[in-house]
Amino acid sequence: MWLTNLRLSFVLLLICGLAYPLAMTGISQVVMPAQASGSLIVDENGKVLGSELIGQNFTDPKYFSGRVSSIENNAAGSGSNNYAPSNPALIERTQKDLAAFLEANPGVKQEDIPADLLTNSGSGLDPHISPQAALVQVDRIAKARILDPAKLRALIDEQTEGRSLGVFGEPRVDVLKLNLALDQLK
Amino acid sequence: MDFLQIALVLVVLLVLAIPMGRYLSRAFALEETRLDRFFGGAERLIYKLCGIRLADMSWKQYAVAVLVSNITMVAIAYLILRLQGVLPANPSGIAAMEPLLSFNTAVSFLTNTNLQHYSGESGLSYLSQMIVIIYLMFTTPATGIAVVMAFMRGLTGKRSIGNYYVDLIRAHTRVLIPLSIIVTLLLVAQGVPQTMEPTATATTITGAEQQIARGPVASLVSIKHLGTNGGGFFGVNSSHPFENPTPLSNLLEILSMFLIPASLPFTFGFMAKSRKQGWIIFGAMGVMFLAFLLLAYFNEVNGNPALERAGLSQTMGSMEGKEVRFGIAQTALFTAVTTAATTGTVNIMHDTLTPLGGLVPLGEMMLNCVFGGDGVGTINILMYAILAVFIAGLMVGRTPEFLGRKIEGREMKLIAIAILVHPLIILAPTAIALATDMGSAGISNPGFHGISQALYEFTSSAANNGSGFEGLGDNTPFWNISTGLVMLFGRYISIIAMLAVAGSLIAKTPVPETMGTLQTDNNVFLVILIATVVIVGALTFLPVLALGPIAEWLTIR
């Protein structure tokens, strides 16, 4: 009985734990190498700039900034502070970020700031913000780069991904891709 | 748009679940079917390699086989975790896992719980991710499916409850492996990595360096959901953009984890030769699920009143701990599904749910029969069905019968044990954790939410769910040992008790249906069943829910 179970365990371990994931790796790497390797964005010199699926930290006022990340988008790990809705530390952080945002973006009304911009994503690596969260930063970036705000709004519109199949999920903008496009803008 | 996308997912699920239910009833038939021609070759090879005899088993032989095979698996898993530092396929140079954490992790994956007191990126080598985590992610739901098949044969069959090894292997070859291959490839197409390359290093456009952990993720994420396992490759599970990159991958993961639990009631209908019976069981679970889903959705969409007062607009809903690509609708749906199917995968941080939104996962795990994990959830709802027949029978003065079999003292005692164990192993350890320093030291959120954190951890362990209010500092000897034991009790006591019930029922001479028989395939029984679940299953937990989420809600609303 024990011997049977030992043999069974090893057979299943070889099938499920080795053959299956290795076969899946092989097939994926051949059929969909870009996705299977982490959707990395590479520049013309072959340098890795990041992954289009993983958020990055942007603090420079010339760039669109993403969501709050307690781990500063360090994708060697993942996580957040797990603040309960009643946690005073959550209120404190939000008030501090609100004040800082209003100072960096003069002219923006407090009630126009969408909630996603000043909340911590679950993963701490959210690559997206809502289109409203990008629009609310337009005036600051236009001023810092001496650009026409209308051009920036057009860029955001162009970079906005709609709902999947027109129904599922939410409209969103990938901050890294938006900022890469921003650097191309003349 | 929110309601449309939620409704569409549920319709697709139903469309898939009915044929899947029929398929499962054939795939596990004791008689020969056409499927044997297709899968038989591979299965006979495995029987031969392992020296398995194909004779029918008594319930005791079946239970012993479950236990011995599971003990073997957990021992192998523990050894590998302890030795991962010196084993190959470890490109990021991860050290051995310490003994208590290894115990907790091995038990957690053995019991289909997948509570994780480690973080996958830094705690496990690629080899461990594959031959411990993925391996157990197949074998444990397969064990659950095997046991539910044995249980349903006990309620509906005549010949025997079957052979454990045959059921276990068929669950792999006919269900989990083929489905996992399909789902893995669909996930990679959405952007989930599947590579043996180590962590990537990127130089950002502002000149900073970013490390990006990756690995053989997709092959784990697919079986994580199909097997209602729930343990993530990464610490933050399916909220990580590499585990769940798009709304479509989210849809795929929801359907994967709900497919088998939702189709098993139909399988039961086919086996009982009464499709209506299957629909009534499905309907009772469906009604409870919808109530929980709506509670979660409306609480999250209304936002956090505390943040509103702090000056942050909440028109988008409560976004702390959530991902922009999913928004409120896909998040509420995922949360309701993952704790109904006791998978435990998360696409948000449950700790950050609004107070009553957080009551939803807690409540579903406390009932533990709103669809439930692969196999065991169906066993639980059928257990409640037998209890409902018994109570209704007592009220109208009739001998309780279920599907033509008399329900007597022996079955009721076993069911009473299984039902009472669940609140006991949640409430007693929660009380100990809150009363002692070694327990309460892990609590990270102040006030009433702290009570919810400890309560959630044990509820999740007992229901073999595995999600957490993850702010809890749970990698300590107290939490590793206590949750490890709760997970073991939560899984095996009810499995053994229910195999005994199956063994006892199959031996009974069926009684003919008369005018006096309580019908179990109509809407009246659906209501009785829900009432039984609510009265017996839920009321026990009301006081502790009042101390945790309800009190927190009253303080911030």
C-alpha cells in the first residue's frame, strides 16, 4: 500500500510537476515568445526599458505619474500596505498625497481628482491609470514641457485602451507606454 | 455596463457547466464508456507503473487510501521545500524554507487551501514552484473530485463507491490536465509569462533600475484556478499584472475556478437520474451566491466613506487595493467567486475591502457550501441537503428519506460532527489568537478590523480557501502551527465522515416512494435547503461578525 502510493506520488509528480510545466514553457516560448518572456519593452539598442504590464515609478513632473505604490513599483516583489478602510494611516497618507498633488498641479479642483490616482493598487505594480487620472495631469505636463494641452489630450485619447470586447473591465491608460509616446511628441 | 459584464460572465458559466456536468458523470462512470477508449491507454500505463489494483473499495478502504496517498504527498513536498536551496532549477538562488513555514506550506497545498505565509518571488525556487506547488495543485483537487464521486455514488448508486486510485487518476487525465493545457496557452496569449529565465533587469526612461520577477507563471495560474487551489506564483496573487494582465484573463480565471464546482450539482443530477434534483441543488447555491455578490458589489461601488470625508472623490468606488483594469465590477465578481468556490486566489487585497464588502468572503467561507471547492463544496451542500430532509421530516412527522434511502441515526451523527467541527475550528483558535500576545502581535490594522483579520485567517484555513486579510503578520510559529492544524482538521474530518455516510447509505435497501415521501426536487425543498444552511451554518457566526466587520462598518459609515 505505502509502496503503491510512493510510486503513484512520483509518477504524478513527474507528469504534473515536471512534464506539464516544461512542455508548456517550450510551446509558449516557440509560439508566443514575447508574451511568454514577460512582455518586455526593448529600445532600438536592445536595452530593456521595462514591461508593458508592470508599472514604474514616475516622480518627475514632466511625466505622467501612476498610482500609489508602497513598494515603489519594485517588481522583484509585490504587495501593498493592506490598509483597512478604517485605518487612520490610510486617511493620513491620502491627505498628504492630496495636498502634494494640488500643489504640483495648480488649478486642479480637489473633487476632480479620480480615486485611482491616490490609492494604492493591490499589487503595487498596477501599470494603468484611468483616462481621467491622466487628463487631470495634462496642465502640469504641458507647462513643464511647453506643449499645447490639446496635443496631450489627443495623445491620451490615442493611448486609451477600451474595455475588452467592448464589455469587460474598465477603460485605462498604460502609464509607461503613455510616457514613451510623450517623449516622442514634438 | 457593470451589470451587463457580470451577467454575461454568469451566463457563459451556466452554458459551460451543464455539458461539463454531463461529461463528469460519464468520465467517472463505474461502467465502461467510450471515453475509456480515448484515455484508457495512458491510464492503464499509470496503473501498471504504480502497481494499482482496480477492484471496488469499501468506504474504509477508500478512506485509508485517501489518507495514505495524502501523507505520502505531504512528506515529499516537505522534503523538497527543506532542500530547495541545494536542488537544481533555482536561478535566483533561493535558500531552504525553514521547518515551521515548510510544514504550513506543505499542509496548505495538500489540503487545497493554499494559504501562503511566504512570498513566491523570494520564498520558492522555480523547482519548488513546479514540483511542490503545481504538483499538489493537481493532486489535491483530484482527491476532492475523487471523494465527491465516491460520495455521490453512495447517495445514488448500488454497486460500490468506486476505487480511489482510479478516480484520482481519471481526475488528472480526463479533467485537470487537458483543461490546464488549454487555459495555460490562453493565459500566455493574454500576457502571463511562461519562462525559465531569471528575474529581468530594466533601465527605466528616467534612468532608474527596475527588477522584474517572472518565471513559469501561466502553467501554475491555470491549475491554480481550475483546481480551486488559489496559491499565487507571486505574493499578491491574481492582482499581479503577470498573473492576471487583462480583463479577459480575469474572465478566464473566474470561469476556470467556477467551472467544476458549478457543474458538479448537474453531475449529481445525472447520477441520480433526476436532472431536476441537480437544478435544485445548483439553484440553492446560486441564490446564496447572488445575494453575496450583490452585497460585495454595492458596498465597493459606494466607496469608502472615510476617504470621502478626507477629501478624495469616491465616484469611482473604493479603489484602495484594487487594480484599474478590473474596476469595481470585475473585482466584486472575482471576490465573490473566489470565496464561494473556496479557491482563495485574489485580484484585490481583501484586507482593503469595505467593511461589509469584506463580510462577503468571510460569510461565504463560513457557510462553505456556496458551490465550494472542487468536490468538497458539493459534498457540503449535499450534507446540508440530508440535514434539511431530516429536519423537515421531523417537523411533519415522516421518516426522513433522501433519494429513496432512509436517513438514520448513524448518518445524522456523522453529519452533525462534520457541521459542528467547522465553527469550532474557526471560533476557538480566533479566540485564542485575540486573547494572547503571540496571536494578536500579527494584527496590522487597528480597531475592529483587527478582529476581522484574525477571524479571516482561521475561517480561510478551515474552509480550505487560502485567501487572507494579508496585512496579518502570519509567518510566526503561532500562526504557522495553528493554521496548519486547522487546515488539516478542516479537510480530513469531513472527508472521512462523509465517506462513512456514503458507505452506510449505499448498503441500504431503497424504500419505494409513497405519498408520504418528502419531495427533494422542487422549489419548496430549495427554500428549506437555503433556510437550513442559513439557520445552522450562519447563525453560529453572527456574534463574531458583529464584533468584526459590522462594528467596523458602524464606525466609518
